[in-house]
Amino acid sequence: MSRTIPRARADDVVRVVAAALLGVMRSAGRRLAGKSRRRAWGFGLEVMIGGTRGAWSVMPRIGMVRWRNVGEAMSPLRTDGLPHRQIELGTGADRINAMWLEPPNASGAVLLYFHGGGFVFGSVRTHGPLIGALARASRARTLAIEYCLAPEHPAPAAVKDAVGAYRHLLAQGITPDRIVLAGDSAGGNLVLSTLLALRDAGDPTPAAAVAISPWVDLGNSGASFETNDRFDFVGAKYCRLAATEYLAGANPRSAAISPLFADLAELPPLLIHAGQAEVLVDQIGDFAARAKTAGVDVTFSVYEDMVHVWHLHRDVTPQAQAAIDEIGLFVQQQTASLIAVQPGG
């Protein structure tokens, strides 16, 4: 279903903004008092995390949909300066919004991107700067889709949309060896779930895939789910809340929902990113290990002191651009035969 920009209640906007500002002030105060949450963090990263933790604290009180509406209403469309055009995929009630981003010296590669947001929020508006940066680094035309969100569309609606987007690219004459899937958080889950669904359906799989801080177990296993809760802005209670909305009673250990429990054989090369200080790092590490055991070509990069999807925060940590550059190089390497150097490129 095509998604429109929602109207946010004014009182909800005030509550979220006030909570974010309070989080910033508390983090700044602790920092000035020599009580940083993590010694290696810079001031900008620490206050960003504090502000985000503050904004997220409103989520359980006003509900996921109203909180989502605030985020959408306050997110202007930005694509890291790249030309873009909006399209719709599908027909009738199955239509979804999507956006093409066109880097100036694109090769023949195509990046299919799934945004994060716990399956309950997020869009090309909230993730546009990151998607644009990845398109630039990868030198790949990029299609970013807005899959259906829970609680209105619980599992497996998002996977259906993601698989449909990939098949749309094939129908346009784009061959699988030109396509790389990528996504962050819940979008990272969709990357892996889409690969599994395509493999099981007998579809040709893409050249490679990138999973950024992927949420591979909606049952939220791993010791870091608790031990890193004091560092990460994606805290344990928010994961549980989002999982409840998306699962709608489904079993979180289902292989179709949590890739950690799937048969991982015959997947294409994977680049998997995790932050050392994020709540999901242990389950991501377990997934990477299982994939390697299944014979998958896995590159697993853990970035020291980073939180969930730190790639979004190039303005406060150099590790964000470093991670984006690693992804860009991986995409180029996996599609090397397609690279056509442009004049001045």
C-alpha cells in the first residue's frame, strides 16, 4: 500500500522534542562532570546518543504509530545531494513507494535498499542521507523501497514487499549479477530473509548482500541484549515492543522471521556490520558464525565502541564514514566486472 507522510499530533511532537533535548542536556552534563557512558566516545557522539535515547523514551507512552508519525513529520527528504525520483511498485492495494537514487559515476551495479526501523517505522525520508551516501560509495544506482509497516501489516508483509521489489528489478531486465541487497537493522533482517525466500522459491539470488546491524533474532537472544542496553539507544524494551507489533503472535524463532534459525546454505557473499556497543552484537555474531559454518562467504566487521547503525551519524563519528566506505568497496568488488569508469571518475 502506498505510504503518505502522516500528520503528527502537536502534543506528541512537543513530548518527543522535549525528551530529546532533556537527553542531550543530561548527556552533556555527565560528560562535563567526567562521567561519560563510554570513555572512547567523543562529545558529539555521546550527546547524539543521549538525545536519541530521550526521544525513544516517549515511544512506549504514546504508542508506536503516533511516535512513528512524529519521526516522519520531522524528517525532510534528503539524499546526500543525489538526484532522485519517486516511483510506485506493484498495483492496487499492494502498491508501495520507492525511490531511485542516481550517483554521478554509477557503474552497472544496482543496490536494492531496505531501511531500518524495527518493522514499525522508518522510510526513505528518515534514512535518505545514509542511502545516498551508500549509493555514492558503491557507485551503484540505488532503489530504496518503503515496505509495509506493522502493526498495520504484521509479518511476513515486509518480506513479501522486499521479494517483490527484487523481482521488479529482474522484470526490468536487470540481471542478478548486477544486484546487491543492502539494509540496516530490520532492513538487515529483510536482506537476509529475502535471500532465504528467493533461494527457497528457486529464484536466482543477487551477486551479494550487505546487512548493517541486522536484527536476526526477534526473540532477542544474546548476552549483549542486556549488557549493552546502557550504551545503545536501541534499548531492550524498544526491541521487545517492536517485535510484539511485527510478530502479532507469530513465533519469533520461525526461520521465515528470524534468519538466525534458518538453513543458511547457498547464500551469496555477505558483508555484515555490527557495533561493539550495540544490543544486537551477540546475535549478529552468532548469525555470522552459523553462515560461515554453512559455507557462506562472510565478511563480519565489528566496529569498536559503536552503537546500532552508527552509519547514520557521519557528523559525530568518523567510524560512520569508514563503515560506509567499506560497504562501497565491497559492492564494487562484488560487481567488479560491471564497473565502467566515467570521465573524471
